[in-house]
Amino acid sequence: MSAGQWLTDLRCRLVIIAPLALLAATAAGCGDRAPSDTPVTPSRAPVSLRLAYGTKIHYAPQIIALKKGFFSDQGLSVEAKAVQAGIQAAEAMTSGSADVAVMGDAPAIIAAASGMPVKIVASYGGGEKMHRIVASAASGIRSPADLKGKRVGLQMGSSTHGGFLLFLKKNRLAPGDLTLIPLDPSDMPEAMLTGQIDAAVGSEPWPSNIEERVPASHHVATLSGLGNTYPLVMLVTERYAEEHPEAVVAALRATKQAVSFMRRDPDKAAGLIASATGVPVERERKIMDTLEWGVVLDDATINSLKQTADFLQAQGKIASMPDWSKTIDRSFIHRMSEAR
């Protein structure tokens, strides 16, 4: 398959996938501070790195690392490429215009399953609480049981969709017990305002968008306790990983510096994020606290990716599983943690 054909195929399959922000880290991963959190003085010329990322809360560590100069601290000269979503980040790597990209779990899995020569080298955020169910005041929905017979807006084929099906099963409901309304997350507030849906489920910041725009709409539940941390991940092209392994490690260390800064001074971090996203500081601060942040590639992260991959294959979004032995590469995380 030619590069052009591959790109067209990838776009067709990714276009319905929400760039979830969908982010994973264990408490231990978020809490420890390795020597790599400390800036280093480059001993040689900076290494160039082209980074594709989105100007959204899901990419907070990258936004902060750029604004605070953490990449430079680690000896990198970063050419930042702001994109709209995970699909564009993947395409930037495909076209050869990016060496590293950050995105949600579903776009990353689809890219890897499509044969794209990439490595998943870390998760830097996510968490079980990033997917939420919100309902209108008139719906009468106050608990999972109240969803029966209701109309629920959902982006079909996303990792939110997969998590919601597990949520229904956990709460002894079947998809047929309610009506699933396929919607783009950006259309959910209007659909609820006009009475087309009773509730919606989505990944932050979409539930917060609904609560902000729909009077008296309210939180019902999170998609937690389902064995999935919905990781946000960093992908690196195989070529760049082979030619510049130290630069990949440096990028992870810069990301960890940013996470440490977020934990150390969350108010300032929220301000930096808001200056990039255009979203009010208070709202970014709230969502930032909802998610979990930490540079890891642990078993929980990998199992979460595999669970989402199973769902995507069952939905026909991927024809086969990624070759996990090639796609998952823990070596860079291990080197990141080594003492400098």
C-alpha cells in the first residue's frame, strides 16, 4: 500500500474517533520525583525534535514543557506543530513532518494497527474519571438505573463508547435498554438544549462543556471501575527512535518536569494551559484536577490499551491487533528513570 493510500485509509478510520483525551497514570507514577525532574545543561548542540500536539487540556504537559523551556533544559530544540486532534497528529507522523506525537488511546491504537511504523513509549496522563455521564434537568436521571428508556448521546466507535458498554454491563443494563444517539461531542450541548437527548457521555472537556452551556444539567457518573485508565500516550516514529534514542529519553524527562510542575504549582500550570487553549483558567484547573498525570508505561496502561483495542476490533475499526511486541517499547521509560 502506498503512503497516500495508507493515509487515506487511516483518515477514514480515525475520523469518527474522538481525540480522547482519555489519560492514564498510577498514583505511584504521579507521585515520585526522579533526578530527571531537574533541568540539565546541554553539553553539546541541541537535538532537533518535531512534536505534534493539540492545544487542549489533554496535552497539558507538552504545553507547559514548551512554555517553561523544559525541552530546552533537556537538550532538545523542539519544532512544535499544533494540530486539532489525534488524527492530525498521526497524519503528521505519516507524512514525515513530525517525529513525536501525543494523542488519545484510540487514535494511537488505530495508527499502530494500520501498520504505521511507530512506538508507544509512554503514557503521560488519563484516568478513570475523564469519561463522564451528564444529564438534563428534565430527564429524571439521577443514577445509572435511570438511564433505562432514555436517549443518550455518544460518539460511536470511540474509547468512550467502549467504556460506556462496560459501564452498562456493570450496572446490569443492556444497550437495548436505552437509545444510543450517535453524536459528535461538539453537538451534544445543543442536542440536550433542544431536547433531542436526555443524557450524554463523553471524555473531558466535553461533559464540562455541556454543564456550562445547558442550565441545570448535572453529573450522573464516571466510567470508573472498569479496568481501563484511558491513557493519553506519546508515539515516536521507529526511525527517530533508532536514530535519536537519547532525544526520546530527553522528551520524556521534559514531560516529567512538566508533570512535576503541574503538581507543585497547579494554579500557575492552569494559567499556562489556559493561555494556549483559550479556555478560562478556572475551568482548565477543574479539568486538570479530574485527570491523572504521570509519565509511565506500566501494566495497567498496557492492559488498558489492549482492552480498547479489543473493542475497536469488535466494532470493525481495526482489522487486526497491533503487534504489541513492536509497538510497546518500555526501554525509554526505564532509561528516563536512571540517575543522571
